[in-house]
Amino acid sequence: MTPTSEYLVQLIAGAVETTISRAEAYNVAIVLPWLSKFLASIEKNFITADVSDLTAFCQQRAQTRSERSMDRLIGNLRVAFHMLVNEGFRTDNPALLLPFSANTAIPPKYSIKRAEIEALISWQTRRLQQGQESGLPIELRGLVLICLLAAGITVAELVRLDITDQSGNGVTAGRNGSRERLIHLDELASGALSKWLEYRGSIPVGGGAMFPTFHPPWTRLGVKSISRTVARLIEAAGPCYSHLTPGTLYRSMYAAIVEDGHGWNLAIGAGGRKSVPHVARPAPSIEKLALMVERFHPLGSLTSRVSNSQSEE
């Protein structure tokens, strides 16, 4: 028996809210009824629709929407059909073949490879399994920190996490702020966090903080402390990981979403952002800086005139 479109809309929206964010689920829930109505007019549904059907739908919507709006719509379609694949209703995602407009198709060039992050997490997992009991809490905390960073939680958000922010296989990050969102954790990260919270329950200090200090004054682990902890873990992993930082661990979440073919519109939405995160660029050369000073400095033109007059004399 084929499930109804209304049931699939609710199923998809619920899956998106659980795995990505409430805001993304809201956007998907708006788009899917439009698609359902269009597919019904051509005697298709979410399960039988192919890329030509989705293309025709997008062409219809593009008559009254801007390119930016169409990019968001395509991103929502990619997410929706991805959830149908995850739930076993489809074996393919035809929305991946829908192109974004030229002005948003090229993402910032990050040098982050998700495989590197996963290798670091696997290394720390093996280290934890082989470690001594006396060092277990520290190694376990390190594993949880890098897993949460790789899931898309910033260091500043890790500092504010409470024990109550964990629910099921997810964590609520950015609570009581404009970027509050539910972060879905994979099986490894969820299991490590559960073990850490079990150990955390035996420490009657730090209030409700998820990551308290191990020493007096028993407060929350600060931003610098978390950064140093992760940096020491990366250093211990070996020189092949020396280019990684807490920031690159966090940004790898964006890269992973793009690698899956969902585009940067979804990536920045999953991180609770309104724009693409800042991309570090190399510093300009000395020659280029000299030209910039010559052109823009208040005395630059004067210096230029003096040098020119001297040369003429």
C-alpha cells in the first residue's frame, strides 16, 4: 500500500527536524505541499517522481520566484528526497540532479576533508579503548569534544552546554539564542556522549555544566581550556593532523554537507547561520601591500608626485 502524500510530508518534516534543524523542517514543510499538488496533477507522487518531474515543477515555480529563492527551494527538495531514501521509500535522490543558479553554485574553497576528521575521531576512539582506567575520563572527554565539534557545535557553544541539553541521539546547541538548534549525532558520538554523561553524574561539581573542570574551582571548562584540550589531542595524533584546529573540526560539518551534494544553503542553515562562514585567505605579498599603500594612503599620492618630480629633474 502506497503511503499518502500527507503522511510522507509529516514523516519528512519530522526527520529533518530531528537530524538537521527545526528551521529547515519548517521550510521543507512549506515546499512539499506545493510539490505534492503538482505531482498529483501529472498522476505522480513522492515515490514515483523522477528528475524530469522535479525539473518541470521548478520551472513552474521559477516563473514567480527569484534565483536565490529557487536555490532555497532546490535545497529543500534535496533534503526531502534524501530523507525518503533514508526511510527506505526510495533508492535514489533525483533532486541531486537539479542545478543551483550560477551565483551560488560555487562554494568557498575550504581545504578541509571530512575523511581527515573521521580518521582523527577513529584514532581517539582506539586510544580510548586501549587506554588505562586512570586516564579514561580525560580520553573520553577528548573524544566527546571532537565529536561535538565535528557535528557542527562551536567551541563557544560547547562551553554553554548543560547536561539537560542532551536528548536521545542529539544535543541542543545555542540554547536561548538566535542559533538554537538540535544537532543530530551519529552512533559513535551519541554513545561516547552517553558514557561521558554517565561519568559526569558521579562528579557533584560544576552545577549543570556538561563539561566542568577536573580541578578547583570546579567551574565550566572555558573556551581556552577546550581549545587547548583539543589542540593537545590533535598534537598527540601525529604530524599528519597538525593542520587541524577546533575551528576546522567545526567547519568540516559544512564541507560534509556539501560533499553529500546538498549545497551551501543547507550547510549554513544546519549551522544556524545567515551567511556562509568566513573563509581564511592568504596574506597579500609585500609588493601588493606596497601598491595598496601607494594607492590608498593619504600621503601615497604626494609621495608619488615628489618621486616623479625628482626623476624629471
